[in-house]
Amino acid sequence: MPKLKPNHISVTDTKDATITAAAMTDPDALPFTDAQWEALKPKLRTGCPKAEVTKERISIRLSRDVVTQFRATGEGWQTRMDLALRQYIAEHPITH
């Protein structure tokens, strides 16, 4: 249980029952039934959908001026760096 602030006043069971009873009389504030929650679950999403093709997280050391140049292009600079590297490998195929 989280640590409560020193001036925290806990709600008594009686007060909680009073609040719940008052809320239950408001048709706009009725809680979902179990069936309603079950119907809603497939629609609930947490976070972004997982990409079909994921990228690999690595650690790499690059020249400061290269990183500065890409960062200066704003948000999405890492994606642009990835595209530049893709262009390089397309133009310089590995031949063994």
C-alpha cells in the first residue's frame, strides 16, 4: 500500500456506503456490469500496437558531427538516420 500523507483522512465503511448508494441513484453514473466490462475488453488497448517488423536496439558510437547534423533535423532524426543507412546498403551491396 502506498504511503499516505500525514493529513490524509481515510473514508470510513459507513461513509463509503453512503457515497456508493448516492452514486447508484444517478443513472448517468451507474457502474458497468460484468457483461459490459467483458464486451468492452476487446476494445481496450494499452500502448501503441506492436509493429509487424520491429527494430533492434543497439549501442553504437558515432562521430559527434554526424549525430549533431541528424539531431538538428528535429524529431524523427533516428528514423532518418536509419533511412540513410538503408540507402547506403542499397547502393553498396555486400559481395563475397
